[in-house]
Amino acid sequence: MKIALVHDYLVQYGGAEGVLQAFREVYPEAPIYTLIHDRESVHGLFDDARIHTSFLQRIPGVRRAHRIFPLLMPGAIEEFDLSGYDVVLSDSASFAKGVLTGPDTLHISYIHTPMRYAWDDCQKYTEDFGFPRMIRRIVPFFMNPLRLWDRASADRPDLILANSGFVARRIRKYYGREARVIPPPVDTRRFHVSDTRGDYFLMVGRLIAYKRFDIAVEAFTRLGIPLKIAGRGPELKRLKKMAGPNIEFLGRVPDGELSRHYAECRAFIFPQEEDFGIVAMEALASGRPVIAYRGGDIEERIEEGVSGMFFDEQTPEAVMEAVSRFDDSGFDPERIREKAIPFDKEVFMTTIREYVGTALADKRMTDSGRQITDNG
């Protein structure tokens, strides 16, 4: 079986790149096709892969400002020649699902979310990522053609996978297609339960506006309770200005140190709406309860009173109220960790391997049957 992997762009490291890493472990010989590659931003994690980039790679400054080129990306993703592959496995939050494949190639697309800035509030997206004012003004004028391309490109994969039930419902609404849910991988072996408990709460992730670190920073500053934040991003300067002396910004934390922070925190704070909250699952793998906003996929993952608790509004006051009534003595760390084990990376890799193998066998059987019928 000759297989190719397709990814939107390798210019940051997050949950989507974790999925791509797991795909590569299943198919280590598969090349990666991606719009743009910035090896430093992904910490050189794909240096052992054969990586094919699009013409966008040659545009000066594109690796830092890729978000201002969405109108060029449909054409760029369509330029890849994938005709020699039995299987194309794409993982996509925007453009990768739109690659062109021939009738003999099986295209399976693992969709993290329908393109958010096409189907959600595009103005909020441009504000969240700090687009220049002129760009924000013209964005609405090119959203319609981008939506049309996105909807049409969603018909190209033969099969669609979704990372959560929440995303499967979005796929059904915007693309009119059914998706099988296979949750993304969590490397539960990296995390452990600890008998040591610190006095701090924890947040982890890229510091970008939609993740709502701001309401947690304001809440904890007003409460005066220690909060550690691991991660980097464009919101860092603003968040530091808001933060009191009880807020500690850790920056990028090595894996071993990060697992200790997870294991020893009182609870993990999760104020955003996510398609799949991998960092929340990492907290569960560490035996720590999650205090989460009741929105997105997290409602499928957290059992109130067993593995965490919810608040219902994305406001500092709602976070403060939830933290004030939190009692960590009521949670069993080992029972919490059990909730994360079904999402282990090995489970994900086995599921993907079996799914792709079965899907390819089914396609070959169907194609063979059609050929017999045509020749008959």
C-alpha cells in the first residue's frame, strides 16, 4: 500500500500536528504534503519526513503571516500530484481535505473542524489573530468564494473522520456528510498521578484570544489564588499586563516538567470552547480534575463531580464562582485517569490502521466488482 499524508500547514505545534505525528508512526514511510513548512515552529519534529510544500513556501514572510493568504491556499493545495498513491490520508481544519485525487486513490480525511473563519464569525477571527485593520475590512468580501470552495472541497474525500461528536455535528450541518468519530491521540504514558499536591491551578496551551486565557487571568488575579500558565502566543504581552503577582507564566515547558505541573496542580482550568480539548485530556491522564466552560467537545469528556466541574458563561465571574466552590478532596485521581486511557495514542494508532486497511480492501473489492460488471 502506497500512502501519502496531507496536512494544512506546518507552522505551529498543536493538536493537529499531534495527529500527524501519530499518522507518521503508523505509516513511517509516507511523505507529507503541506502548504507551508517552518521547521523551527514545529521544533524540528518532522525532520525525518519527506516533506513536499506548495508554491506558498516561496513567498517571503509567509511562514509568519500565513493567515493573510487564504485566497491562495485552495489553488496551492490543488497543485499537489497524488496520482501515484493507493491512499491519501489528510488531516484538515481548513484546506488539506481539498486535495485532488483520482478514481483509483482512496482519500480519507480526518477533519478537526470545518473551516472556522468561513463558517463562524470571520470578523472575530481576524480580531483574535491581530489582523491589520485594512485586512479586517476586506475579509467579508472574499468569505463567500472561500465558503463555496470549502463546501465543494468537502465532497472530495471518499470517507470522513471527525475528532469528536461535536465536530461530526458541524460536518453534518455545513458539509451535509456523515463522519465516523475517532478521538485524537493522547500520549497517556507521558503523564502520571502524583501523591504530591501543589497550591496552584494550571492552564496549558497556545496563548491566543479564542482560548480565553484572559477571563481566567482576571478571575485568578481578583481571587489572589496561584495560577500557572504554560504556553506561548500573541496574547502573552496583554495577559501579563492584566495579571497579578499570583499568576506565573512558564513559557514553553519541557515534557517532563510539564507532566509534573499537571500531576501536582489542584485542578486544570479550561475556559474555551474546543473541538477536542487535548490539554484537558492530558490533565485527566494526570489524575487531575478539570474546571471547564460548558461548551464544545468538553461536555462529552468530563463527568461532573467525577472528573471535573463546569461553569456556564465565559466571564471572570463565572470562573471565580467555580473555583470558589471547587473542593479537590472530592475527586479520586486514579478514577479520573481511567477516563483518559481510552484516548491513548496506541488505541488511536490501532484504530486508524484498522480503519484504513478495511476501507482500502472495501474499495478494491467494489472496484473489482465494477470492472467485472463493465467487462460483462
